[in-house]
Amino acid sequence: MAARRQDGLTRRALVAALPVVGALAGPARALAADARAERVRGAALDFARQMQATGRTPGVSAAVVLPDGGLVTATAGWADPQRRLPMTPSTRLMSGSTGKSFCAATAMALVQAGKLGLDAKLAPLFRDEPWFERLPNAPALTLRMLLEHRAGFPQFLDEFGFQAAFLRDSLLGRDTGYSPRKMLSFILDKPPLTPPNGAHHYSDLHYHVVGLAIEKVTGEGYYAALRRLVLSRLGGHDVLPANAKAIPNLAAGYAQGDLIAALDGETGRSLDDHGVLRKNPSLEYTGGGLALTPRALAMFYWKLAHGLIVAPATFDEMVNSSVKLPAPPGVDSRYGLGLFVTRREGFGRYISHSGYYPGYTSNGACYLDHGVAAAVQFNTDHGPDVYEALRSLSGAVLKAL
């Protein structure tokens, strides 16, 4: 009897204790999360200081999004050495090609809504624009093909017509913020580099057509569609269109290039004495076309991977519809719909995209096996390797978790 009575008391005591245990568990979890965030913050700060200490970049800005969505930022050095402005978490830098991921997310939101088809021919959308049929592979072009860079377009930087026009207009002091249709005019009547759905060949101009298709089906400009469909879900105000020379709180970039780049005015300091870009950036359009911060870039990839920008099934399509790319031994690298999809030892599977704009480099990723995102930006294009830098930051963060 005594033993049975003891068992009953024990059971009753355990049941009575459960609310107390639960009440204690909440603060304990919070303390553990705070400790984890502090370790990550320390790792990120160490990374930023080490990068800046190399002397190869005026400044560095980095951000990490933790598995619970918590945000950690770290900066070091100068946003603008000439004006003695320090790099801060709110300092914007040019996105470069990371903007393609934002464009792809905008397009996929429209696919999700039934406004665009991934495999529907795009030619009917442009039936009122005769130039469209002069694009490489025009009759076969689809959204999927363009987002995967499998439409056979050349890169505009390789086209003599673009090079000559840009140099001439730069020397004459004319505006070089060419429209997307002007940019596409440089490849009209050119033979395709690959057949439709052929090999992956990276070209910003693939994304220019995507941007114009977005405008066709929404009846609004690309940046308006981006704000409505993507940035409204991202939150914050860090991401701005890079479609004008004056961009608030933009870091000064420092560019290096050859003689032609120097003649084009694309070397040296990117800003004038008033903090305004010396060159009109709007020709990037959907191939880049943004000014942003690492905290916005990391949060974008984190929210995209967590089904908070587009639906989880739509994100799966962006990742799983991919073409295999050359990669070092032991690394699986693919290009999906506006995303690099990589599997690497020590990091698992992750989505990412890097970006280059004269004077700036960027890289961001979300590590799908860990639920962590990270991003880094430099205000130089000839500083630390942005791929190695992101792996260094992310490796330190994963170790700190």
C-alpha cells in the first residue's frame, strides 16, 4: 500500500510540476537563444574586422539571420573615406546580380497567381512589339528558359555594339542609362549561342525580357511590381531601385578596370563630391538594379527559403528546376530560377547569388539544412574574394550556433 501511495503521489507531483517546468523552460530557451545570438554576433564582428584589416576594402558590411529569424549585423571601416562616413548596417551598397533573385521571385509570384506560365511561350505577350521576334530563339522563349539562362542570349558586355555605344556616349557626356529595350537592341538578329533549353549561358539580357514580361502582365513598372509582390513581404526600407544617380545613404564604391573602363568613367570612386553616382545605373534593370544592405539581402533569402515571399511549393520549383554547372570536386552546383543551388561539405545545401557592380561586390545565401542566412558586401570590386568571404562568415556562424 505504501508503495502504491508513493507512486500516486509521485505521479500527482509530476503533473502538478509540469506548469512550473514549462514556465521555467521559456526563460531558459530565451537565455539559450540570447547566448547563441551573442556568439554569432561575436563571430560576425570578428569577420568584419578581419576583412577590413586586410587593407583591401574601405569598408565591409555583413548580416546573419538566425534560425528563429533573429538578425545580427556587423560592419567595419568606411562607407565613404573621403567624407569620413563610417559603414553602418543601414548603409546601402549596389546589389549587382543579386537583384536577379528578386526579379525571379517577382516573376514566380505571378506564376503562383496564374498571371504568367513558366513554360508558356512569351511571344504572344510581345505581339505588338516587332523587335521581339528578332531576339535569339524568339519563338521558343519561355520564362523558365530565361530564368535558368538557357535561352542562348549573349552577355551584353561581350557585344561590340554595346561596347562602342557605351564608350562613345560616355566620351560625349551623354546619358548611358539605357532602357531595357535599348539594351536588348544590341543582340537583335544575332544567332543564338545555344538552342532553346540548351546549355546554361549567363546573360543579364535574359532577365531584361523577364522584367518586360512582368510589366506586360501587371500593367505597372517592374519596380512597382517588385515592391508590391516581394518587398512588401520582406519588410523594412533598405531595398531601393537603382534607376537614378542619386540613391540615399549609398556607400562610395571603388572600381578598378582596364583602359576602356577608365575611358567609360567606370574606374575610381563611384560617387561625385555630392554623394551621387557618376554613372547612371539604370541599364542594369532586372539584371541587378537595386541598392540594398546585407541585412535586407540575408533576410530576403531567409524569407524566400521559409515560404514567406512565395509559397513553399513555388520556392521548391525555383530550387528544383535547375541546370547543373561545372564545379570543383565534392561540390554540386546548379542554377535554378534566379538562384545558385549548391551542396558543399560543411555547409550542406544552400541557395545563393553573388553580385558585381563597378566599385561593389555582394554575396548572400540561405543554408537550407541549417535555417541560417548570411550576406556580405564590400564597397570595392578588387578587394577580398566575395565567395571566400561569404564561406568564411558562414562557416564561423555555423560553428557558433
